Amino acid sequence: MTQTSHNRPADDRLIVALDVPDVLQALAIAQQLGDSVSFYKIGLGMLTGGGLALANELKGELGKRIFLDMKFFDIPATVEAAVRGVSRFDLDFLTVHGDPHVVRAAREGAAGSDLKILAVTILTALDRADLDTAMIVPGDMADIVVERAARAFEAGADGVIASPHEAARIRALPQAKGKLIVTPGVPPLGSASNDQKRIATPGDAVRHGADHIVVGRPIWAATDPFAAVQAVLAELARV
């Protein structure tokens, strides 16, 4: 049975990540959350399990906004072609890696559509030790994230993906005027952080400059997902 948000209306600052094993489970969650959620994220893990079909159903049948989290990274011609294909689905957000050549190609692919290109700065599941292992340039993590964000904006990104800890500095960039900041893996108050390393609560993220926060497991794995959404919406309403 579908529950509706008789407590709090949907707030599209909240994006619920449907990082579940299959489309049927994802649809069941969307039906359970009903009108309380207006924005969903579909990630790479769902792609081979019918992710694009799910995106179309949530968008076309249920009127939801869709964030397709594919994190494209390839040579420019391939990125442009891939994004052009995605842009035909009338979705809202798409992620690509924040390297300027990738962002420029993605912008070309999205030309003529309303698809927003969001650049990944550094994955929020990574820390400085992970960057060292990957031979990424030395330096402070936050400084690197902010510099990558600035370069992505200059290359034409509509927004960036970044942790709440860098959001305030990114928002202060001259290049960030009119741009989006989306913070993933944000656990509600009192929940586990799971595999994220650079985190804050939903309220903190928005106060630091985020336009949207992404919450997944703490909602869909909760004993009562609808109640979990209401708790996040209540926290956002206080900001």
C-alpha cells in the first residue's frame, strides 16, 4: 500500500538513492514512500538490472525527478556520445568525472536538453590514504576537491558532487555562482555512516552550501522507510 506524506510535503533537496539489487525492490520502495519523496538517484550498480527502465518509469509514470549516477569517464568522443544518448531520456541530473576534458564533452552531449551535468570531484568514500595509493597529486584533500570543482565549473559543469566538508568552500568560489552542489552518502542524525568517510548530517550539509543531499541505505534499509524519510524532511525543514 502506498503511503502519502500527510506529515510533511516532499522536499526535492532530499534525493533518495535506490542502491538496491533489482528494479522490483526499487519500485516497491518508491511506492512505499509515495508522495513524500520527489527525487531519486539510480546508480551504476542498477544499470544492468534495468536502471534506465526504472528511471523512465519513475519519471514518466510517477512524475519523479531522476539523478542518474553513472560517473562517466572516457575519451571525449565516447563521453559525448554516451551523454547524448542519456539526454534523450528526459532525466534531470547525470554525473561524470570532474576532469575538464570529460566535463566539456558531457556538456556537448547534453546540448539542447535540460539534463544537468554534475562533476565528481573526489569520491566521498575516499580519504588521503586512498589518494596516495592511487598516486593522486599530494596535498590537502579539501584543497584538491575545491580546485577540481573550480576547474569543472570553468569547463561547463552545472554542478559538482562533493562532501559536506568541502561544500562551504566550493559555494564561496566565484565560479560557483548559480551552480549546484550535491552531497552524497549523507546519513540522517543517529544513523551509521556505512562506507562513507567524509560525512555530515543532512542539516549540516545544507547549512554548508549543498543544494541537494543524497540518502540511501539509512532510508531503504530502515525498519520503517517512510518514517526515516519524515525524519530527514523534519531536519531539512529546520535549516
